[in-house]
Amino acid sequence: MRGIGVGLLFVGALLTATGYGATFLLTEHFRSLGGSEIETGKALAGAMVGTFIGVPLIGWFGARFGGARLAAIGAVLVAAGYLLLAGITSLSSIILVAGFMVGCGWGMFYLAAPMAVSERVSDLDRGFWFTRFGAFQMAGIGGGPALALFLVDTLGLSTASLFRLLALGCLCAATCLWAFEVTTPRPARPAPGSAGVPKNWVSSIVPLASTRAIYPILMVGIGACVFTGMLTFQSSLARGGGLDASLYFTTYALVVVVARFALAPAINRADGNRMSVLLLILMSAGVLVYFAIGYGAPVQIVSGILLGLGYGLVYTVIQTQVVNDAPAAHRTGALTWFAMSYFIGVFGFPAIGGWLIVNWGTQVFLAVVLACALAELAMALARNRSRASADAALSAPRP
């Protein structure tokens, strides 16, 4: 890939991810309508259901229509969801429909855009392009909320106007992604069955459950609970200490982008089993540090750095593990279940998190998030022990 097409892809990824990142401000929007974190949980529960539609659609039709085209359609759906949210004047079931559209659109983009990259690069170059694509995507996810808070808090933009602006950005993203498909042709479509997700990807979970691939599939869902918990409710967490949530978003985004470019090569060369444990320790420390939020902004910064390094880098490590641990015939199914698990966590946990904050307070909420982080760390250790036992059995002398 080269030329203007690459720029179109990266701009499309940045704008769409910014739209998704702004879901971390849903609580602010619902508060303006008399709601609370509970409405945020409901909207994101609708988004989780939407991903159950969007992700399989890409698996079934991606190879036929092209990843970039389907990613563009996903961006349009995200835009439509934000327009619905911007148009409501009172809390109603419309928030579930809007959440569904955002989730379906983001789910489509999340699988289809990397597919568009993969279709156009060689195996040797795939890591290079995925790292750079991921940096733009994470910049949007983390930087979008910081920019949105600046527009709302500093410039006085209403959340409804902000959502309309985000919808416009997502429509621009769709244009960029569609133009990328046109200006950067992909190779001829392979024969049926040789690419994309097979129709039996759902049943692949049965053979995968008996392999080590089940560990990263479960881990990514648990880790997504930590990620969405710390970012979706950052405004609520920061408000309790009289702090600015945008500081956390900005710190997290900068650390992730810099780490993706500067540390990714070293991470790729390191032992993935040990590295996943180290990164998950950093992620857990990022949550633990936040219990001291009463000490002010420095705690926010340290927590954002630790979460950015830990969660921001471990995702690609365990994504590699799920492929390597899965049988060759089920690797596509493993990646699809990996994505589904991620979306269950990232959109499902806010329903629990919102209820915890409203009924039990932020300290109990943080304790649950920390428990999720430690659970993922425990699963990484269990996977490593399982691998060590299997390797020992293979190397043991036979009678």
C-alpha cells in the first residue's frame, strides 16, 4: 500500500475511532437529560447486541464485498446512532436503538478495516501496517474523549451538538474508507472458503474450548471490562475528586500511540508468555493506583500511563496467542470469537458498572474493575502453566 490511499485509510480509522471513543461521554449526555450511569449501561448494552449482528456480517460477507466498503457502512451506522442520540429530548427506549446502531457499526468497522489492510499486504509487511493502523485507531479512541470534553467544557458546546459533529466526522470517515477501496485495489478474491470467516465459525468454539486458545478468548473479554470501566466512567470517577477527565484520556491516548510505535518491535521480539504477564501487572497497577485519586491529578497521570502501557500493548500480544494456540483449521473462528469476547466485555460491562456506581459508589466499582484485572492476570499465569506442562510432556522420554 502506498500513496493517497493509505492516508485515506488512516484518516477514516481515526475519525471512526473518535466516534467510538466519544461513547465514554454518554454519561454526560444522559445527565443533561436527567439520567445517570444506568442509562449509559443501557445504551451500551444495546451496543453489545449490535455487535452480535455487525461482527458476523463481516465474517460472512467481507471477502465478497471488500473490507473497506463494509467498514465504510459501519461508519455510517455509527453516525446514524449519534444523530439519534443528539435528537432525543428525554430518556426513552430510543437510547437502546441508538446504542444498537453504534455497536453494530463499530463492530463492522473493528473487523472490516483490519481486513481491508490484510487484503492488500504481504505476510512479511502485515505487522508493520497493523501497528500503524492500530496507532491511529487508538489515537481516536483515547484522544476523541479528550477533544470532546474540550469542546463541551471549554467552548460550551452542548453534548447534542457534539454528537452531531461526531456524526459528521463518521460520515467523512465513511467517504475516506470507500475512496480507499476504490483507489487502492485489492487482489482478486480467493476461491470460496479460502478467505473470510467460514459459515461454521460459531461451532468452532467447541474444538477451541479444549485448546489453550480459550485462555486469550476469555482474557480479552475480561480485559475489555477493565478498559471500558476506566474510560467509560472516567467522568464519574474524576468528578468525585474534582478533577478533569480529559487529563486521563489525553495521557492514555498519548502513551498508547507512542508505545505502539516505539515499543511494539521490542514487544514482538520478546517472549509473549512472559510479556503478557508483565503487561497485565502494569494494567492491574493502573487500576490499583486510582484508589488514591484523592491525591489529585498526579494519580490520574500515573494511572493513565500504566493502563496505556499495560492494556494498550497486551491486546496484540494475546491476539497473537489466540492464533498460535488455535488449530490451523479454526484460526479464523478463534479470531472471530476473540473479537466477540472483546465486545461482550467492552459494551456489556458498563451495564454492571453503571449500576455499581449509582448504588454502591465508585470505590466498590473500582474494586470490581481491579478484580477483573487480577482475573485476567490469573488466566495468563494459568495459560503459561498449561503450556509449560504440555511442553514438559512432549519432551519427557518415552519408555
